[in-house]
Amino acid sequence: MGYQGMTFEERYRAIDARDTRFDGQFVTAVRSTGIYCRPSCPARTPRPQNVTFYPTSAAAHEAGYRACKRCLPEAAPGSPEWNLRGGVAARAMRLIAAGVVEREGVPGLSVRLGYSTRHLTRLLTAELGAGPLALARAHRAHNARMLLVGTDLPVAEIAFSAGFASIRQCNDTIREVFGLSPSELRSRRRTGAASTGGAIDLLLPHRGPIDTTGIFDWMAARALPGVEESSPSSFARHLRMAGGPAWFQVRQDEAGALRLRARVTHLGDLAPLIATARRLFDLDADPAAIDAALSAQPALAPLVARTPGIRVPGTADPHEMLIRAMVGQQITVVAARTALTALAHHLGEPVEDAAPTDDPDASLPRLFPTMAAIADRGAEVLRGPAARIRAITGAAAALADGSLPLTVGDDGDQQRAALLAMPGIGPWTADYVRMRVLGDPDVFLPGDVAVRTGAAASGLPAEPRTLTEWSTRTAPWRSYLTAHLWRAVPPRVPRTPARRAARRPEEAS
């Protein structure tokens, strides 16, 4: 249950129980102390009359409160509200995390959302208690705190990595938000900082449980040699960011925690890169709520028990995601990976000064091709029906010239309509892209053969219309239902000549 759906009494019971499931979903401001805390703060529970709940730390900042030095609410996982909801506030929060305010200012954010700056400020203040500048400032403070306690980077580098315009602005904000200087905040860290060979190394907080085996297996099956590298406990890739090429790796350490290593060309890309990694691994999900809702259906209870904390992978790049989805239509995962590997090998840009790899047989490090390169030369590399190749290169051209916008801050319905208007893009592709790019938790893919196969194996209806009707019981978590049904597909049996033509059109991106 998210912040918007909870009463004061329900939130108060959560903080009285010090329930970690609600960390990051709201903060508790205490009038008698002037501080705000995460719900699980170990301090004595304040009296109800002294408590005000806020959906964001920015709202608490604006109301005059500072962060608790004991529980550090900024260290909590992000709120799942921004994926669960598709309104202006949710879209704004996703774009702020992606660094839009730092790159384009509030006017740029307003243009992306389709509102005037004044009206957007009014909307966000009414819903979240703070305007876009305050929300961006709180996000910078969170990033600065994370880097101070998680790395040995100098404060000057941290200031610009977190998105601040100056070191002084960073210092002043940290003092105001946390009541501590940067050096004092760094001295309170509980774990050793890590910084290896120029790469930062950070903890990625998330709510448990989490199906790390499943998500690393997913990445491994689709990893493109040279662009991506995967193992049973890690995933790494090269990525094009606003300031230049970047590299990151998400890995599970011996204690079971997820950690991020990253290298960036421009320090200002670090915070958006962290947000990208979190979206890619769906780390702001609320697995307790998802598992409880799905397991309430008797047919799904065994699936949830077998795979608690399942995640729906996001994407590192929305434009790349569309191309991968279109290439993967109606072919197997292996075939799509082969086609995309050829595309990356022939059209991708080599990465200079790339991070070292542990694999001596790894391909030359590359970036996934630009949309302009695919539009211009994709037909030379891609194989298959001419109409399909034209559709892929046409979509790449539309992405390259901006006539087809595709970002993490899109309105879901508008994004779907824009994709369906493109030649060669049908409902499966449009919905799959919405699931992966926007992190929409309520997308169902009844036309997917693997989904229907998994449904039949789980005792659910396999006919698309009947299955779609049944899936409404699991709203708003149908993306996670889809993930469970993919996982429920029985192992393949060797194909006989008679079955050779019956290819499984599971998504391949």
C-alpha cells in the first residue's frame, strides 16, 4: 500500500511498528524535535499530535524540518509510487531522478511534461508539498550523502557529481538538510568506502526479498558481447550518457547486498547513471505488496512461493529498448541476440579507455549504435523481411530526429498511442516497451506465446481474451504476473523436424 492509499492511522501504526517495508514511501516529521525520519527509525515513537507525514523529503525540507541523523531517511530505497502512478507528479519525479533539471532547468522539465513552469510548480506543490526546484534539490542532497558515505571522492567532485552548481551550494544544502557538514556526515558512515581504479563503488539499497538469480539470468540471456557482460551474480555494460560514454556494473556481494561500480566521462552523469541502474534492476519495487497481492490468487501462490521478490527489468536506454523489442518480435531470444550483436558490432562505436574485463575472450568494448547510425545503415546489417527492416530503420530515424519522443517521463497512454502509430509496431511491442521504459507495474501481454504457455502450465486460462479477463484480478501488478508466467514456462524439449517451424515468439530484448 502506497502513501496515497494510506490513512494517518495506518501510517502511524507503520512507524510504531518500525516497519521497514514503508521506508522510502513516506517520511515522518516531528514538530517537537524539528526533524523527519524514515518509518523504521529506532527512536522513540512520537505522539500522534506531534506527527506530520509527507510523501517526500523535499516536502519536509520545505516545511522547515531536517533529516534525522540516526536513521538517515535519504538512505532508504526510492518510493514505488513513481512507477505505480502515471500522473504528472510521478513523471516529474522520474525525470528529476534522470537529471533533467540539472541539464535543462525547470523550464526544460516543464516543456517535457507539457505545462508552464508556474502551473507545474503549483501542481507538484499541491500533491507533493514541494515544487520542482525543491524536489531536485532534495535529490541532489540524497546523491551527495550517498557519495559522501559510500566513496572516498573529494567533496569538490561529489558536489558536481550530485548535480550542484558549486561546492558552496553543496555544503550549504548538506548543512541545511542533515544538520552536519560534509566532513561530519562522512565521518558517520558505517561501512568502508570503496573506490577502485577510478571507479566508484556504492551500495544499492532495495526492499527485500529480491530475486537476484532471476534478474541476472535474464540479463545473461540477452547480453550483447562487447556492449554488455553478464555472470550469475553481476551485469555490466557500456552506455552513452549526456556527458560521454559511461560504464557500470551491478553485482551481488558475498553478503547478498547489491553494489554498483561506475565510471563516467562527466561527473554530472553519475547521479543519472545511478538512477538508470536502479530502474534497470527495478530496485524501488515494493515486493511485499506485490507478493501479497499475487499470492492471494490460489493459482499464483505456488509461483510466488517459488520466486519471491520477482523483478521486472527496466532499461538502460529507452531508444535502445524500442529497437531491441522490434528486432525481437516473433523470433527467439537467441536469434534476437545474434541479430542485435551483429548490429552492435557493425554500427556501434568503440569505447576508448574502457573499463577492464575479467573475460579474456570478451569482444571489443562498444556502445550500442546511435539511432542515426541504425537509420542510415541498419538495412546493411539487419536480416529478414524487408518490411520489418524498414520498420526498424524508420523507428530509429523518428527517434533520431525527435519526431517520436520516448523517455522515462512519458505519459503511458500517449507513449503507447505514438508507438502504435508507427509502421511495424503492434500492441505487444508498444506494451512491452511501456513495461520496460516507464516501469509500469500493470502491463499484461496476453498475445505473448510464452505468457500463454506459462499460464497453461500454472492452471490458468491460455486463451488470450479469457486470460486477459482473469488477469484483472491482479491489478495493479500485472507486469509482475507477466514475469511469473514467463518464469513458469516448462523447460523446452528438443525440437523434432515436425516442430521445427513452430518458433516461440517470446520477447527477446
